[in-house]
Amino acid sequence: MAEPDASTVAFEERMPRRPLVLNNHSMAWISDRIAGIVQNKAPLWWWITISITGSFAAFGTFCMLYLLFTGVGVWGNNVPVGWAWDITNFVFWIGIGHAGTLISAILHLCRQKWRTSINRAAEAMTLFAVICAAIFPGIHVGRMWMAWFLAPIPNPNWIWPNFRSPLMWDVFAVSTYFTVSVLFWYLGLVPDLATMRDRAKVKVSRIVYGILAFGWRGGNRQWRHYEMAYLILAGISTPLVLSVHSTVSFDFATSVVPGWHTTIFPPYFVAGAIFGGFAMVLTLMLPARSLYKLQDVFTWDHIDVMCKLLLLTGSIVGYAYCMEFFVAFYGANPFERFAFLNRYFGPYWWASWTMFTCNVIMPQLFWVRAFRRNWAIVFFVSMCANAGMWFERFVIFVISLHRDFLPSAWRMYYPTWVDVFTFIGTIGIFLTLFLLFIRFLPMVAMSEVKGVLPEADPHYHPRTEPESESREEAHA
Amino acid sequence: MSAAAAERSVFGVIAEFPSATALFGAAEKVRDQGYRFWDVHSPFPIHGMNKAMGLGKSTLGYIIFCGGFTGFATAVLLEFIPSSYLYPLIVHGKPVNFFTVPPFLPIMFELTVLLSAFTAFFGVFLMNRLPRLHHPLFDFEPFKRVTNDAFFLAIEAVDPKFSEIGTREFLEEIGGQGVTVLYEND
């Protein structure tokens, strides 16, 4: 084994790597703590929370059925606001669904090892968010039984869909994104399912986890292909995750509606999606971390980097808001100018300023290190980001539509109770699925966290361990 | 060896190693000894183990490329056959020809990614000959810890250099603990 050269040693001494798992925990501790969440009895708070979220989910489902049996008239949508809360919610959830695959794919390619403690939960969150998102295009068509017209097959009159339509691209983008996210998530889950199988005390769970783990043996001949598949999936998911929200933004950018017809949309939507997704990961993981005592695995260093990402993407979003405003002024198109003045000073001014405050101003708190390491502030800012990102979509869709060209066609939009409870219902579905996930599957990728421990390195030598440093110094 | 065990054919010999470092060193020695049918088992992929075992890079990438290309070709056919022949649509006054390819690209991209991902997922399991319901290694009770914190090295009896006694001694010599002979499933 080659000795590290002097410059590396000096650098390591000046800036020692911060451990990804605190308190020098062993591998067995990681398995016990994380698999224990699934194996132990469900805590009381879990039952209370899931009964609340489950009720919301049930009522949301009732609202969807009411819509199905009555028609889209039960929503507040009108002419000209044909796309309102339905598409706002769709884009909101799709945006949330960006963090998971971003963490798994882009951070994997960048060799950001801290991703290992959050990627599983974030990926699961992605899947559930995309499920919530997929509900809305399905139900907003009104006649839900016609939703199969979205598929790339001819309808009964032998009419094929238009493959050059952004709505068609959207169908492909969202369904591909969901499928690839499921495959990526499941591939990462297989070694941990094997852990669950080997730890199972009850026969039923041994059989179920055993089947789900596909007979994984952890042999290096298996890991060899596994790692290659994981790397390539990360490689192909990277353009995919950037393309999904770009494609969603094409739905708007390729139209002629003032406020939508801008080239800045794809990067601006993607930055906003990452912002909203990371905020949701923090929203879910901060309580989970405390409730399941995962502070040593999901450390303040993890929260710190995620806050920095929120700051970065929030600032990109802020730049996009300002640039949109500037281009509307500089482009000298009277309709565009009006759309942006109306956005910030029209009847929905409060929505726009809420959006701006939550998405651009609040994340600026994270310039201060103490704020990035304060539980309450991090949670508050991520809740602001969640709300702000919903308002961003509301602002873009509803405000742009409600006053487009002819003043005689202008109309205000007001949501109905069905709108409100359908949205709250999807939050219920999302949280219920997430609670079921943390109950039945390991919420932290155990095999990956073990792989970033210092002793996982085949060239690891206890000599370089922090506590033995003093001994070395004494010797010197 | 008991009489019952003698009736079953030997699967191989397994040894436990105390750490990833020890397993890595042992793998290099087994490789240098010229064994071919053997594997190391660990709770996580060990960096550099492919080289220590004398294995090359996984060929899965080439298979995934084929899958991705199939997806791309599917998208080309799926888009151009209906748009040009079955139901030609003139949108924005634009015909379907080479110059109007850009609006067809998103779907080509999506299907390329989709079929690459399917190939990657199913490829990794097919190449590992999984799923399978049972394996002789699972008969070895301590092997349950391989998904927790234990490291094992198993040499299979099909290896030409394998001999029940010789291989056993060899594994003990290179630091293997609890060396055990495993038998095939009935």
C-alpha cells in the first residue's frame, strides 16, 4: 500500500474530513437502528399521524369521485382560467418529485457521499409525489374514462395523437420519470431487503422480504454488475431529471399566453423543482430524524449542505423572477408588460408577493451558518419554500390566464371546496404513502451508509483513526 | 463427515474474515493462487475488489446501450409511422420531414432513457442469475450476517483447483475464520 504523500497528509491535518456517520458507530449499529424502525412496534405517533393523513386521503378521494360523477363544474375553473388548481397541483407535485432522483443521480455522479443517508427517503418521496401529480392530469380531463386518449395509440376513429404536442411529450416525460425512478429506487433497495430478510424473526416477513430481495447474496460478482447498473442509471437519470420539468414547462412556454411564452421557463422550472424538492425532503426528514433518533446518520452536516442547496436554487429562482420582469419590460410587448405588472400589482398581488417572499427572501437566511443549524429555522424556511413553490405555480398559471388579451374576456378565479379538499387530499395521500414506507421498508440505504464508513475502505488502517492521533503525536 | 452429508455433493468451502481490509487481502491471495469459481460476500460493494479478484469491468454497459438504442428506434418508428403514413397531421403548417425533427426529439429521448433503465434493472439480475429462491450459501447459518456486518469468502467445488482438504487449509492459512464445507441443496 502506497503511503500518502506529504501534501495530502498536510491537507488532511488542516481540514480533516468530517465523518458521515457520527460517534464511530459500527455496521451492526446501522443495521440495528435502521432495520429496527421496521421491526419494532409502530410508535403511537405513527398511528395517530396515519389516521389523520389517511382521513384526508379518503376525503380527497371522495372529492375526486364527486368530480368524476358530476363533472369539472364542481371546480372553480372557468373561461379564461381553464387551468387552475388542477395544473398548479400537478406541477407542484412533479416539482417535489425532483429532489429524490436528483440526490440519487446527480449527487452520485458527483461522488457526494453524504447523499447516502437521505437518498432512500428522498427517492420514495419522489415516487409518492409523482403519484400525486399523476392524479391531476387524469382527473382534469373531466371525462376520466377518456384518459387513455393520452396514450400513443389511435382512438376508435383511428386518429393518432400529435407527437409534436408538448402535452404528448409530458405524458412520455412523466411516465418515463416515474418508471425510471421506481427502478432506480428498487435497485438500491434490493441489498437492504436482503438485510431485512436475514434479520426477519417472523416467517411471513422472511418470505416476503426474501421474495422482494430476489435472493441477493452480496457477492462481489453481483456487486460488480449492480454498481455498473447503478452508475448507468444515475447517468441516464441525470438528463432525465432535468428534462422532466423542462418538458412540463414546455406545456406553457410553447403557448402564446403572455407570462407563459418565455424561453427562460425550462431552467427556471428545473431550479424551482429542485428547490421545492429539497424543501420537502427537509420537511419530512427533520421530524423523522428526531422521532427515530437518526441524528448520527442524518447529521447537521447533511442539513447544512441541503440548506446551502436551498439557498442556491432559491437564488436562481429569484434571478429568474427578476429576469422575467426585466425581459417583459425590455421586450416592449404591451401584453407581456401588462402580464407582469398585473402579476405583482393586479388583484392577485398577494399571491405573487407571497411567492417572492417565501422563495427568494426567506432562503437568504441560510447565508448564516447558525441558521442552517437551527432546527426551527430550517423547518420554517422549508415550509415557506413548500408554500412558496405552490404559489409560484398558482401565480404563473392563474394570474397569466385570468387577464390575457381582451379585457372583455377577463375573469377572476375562485377555488371551490372541492378544489381545496382535492389538494389537501393529495397531501394526505402523499403523507400516508410516506408513513407506510417508513413502516415497512428501511428508510435509510443501509448498504450505502456502511459503504461510506471509514472501515469500509479496503485500505483502511486504524492508524489514521482520529482517536489514535494523539498516540502518534506522543510517539513523534 | 457424517454419512448423510457424504451423500450430498460438496458445494464449496466458506470462510469468514474480520474486516473489509482482511477480505481484500484474502481475495488477492485467492486470485494469485489461480482459483476461478469463487466469490467474496460483503454487506456493501468494496472499492477496488474487482481488481483484487482479477475481474474486469462489468459488460452490462454494452447491453444497456443496446436497450437504449432499441428505445430510440422504437420512438422513431412510433412517431414517424403514424405521423407520416397512418394519420398525417399538419401542425403549424409544418409537414413531417427531416426539417421538422426537433419537436419529435423529446419522445425519442424519453424512450431511450426508459428502455435503458429497464435493461439496466433486468440486466443486473439476469447477469447475476437472480432471482432465485435458494442457494447453498443460505444453509450456512452465519451467512445471515453477510447483509449486516460480516465478510465471507467462498470457493466453489466446481473450481478445477478445488480439493476439500487443500482448499480448506488454504483458507485457514490466509486468515479465514470458521472455515466450513457447504453441501449442495437436495
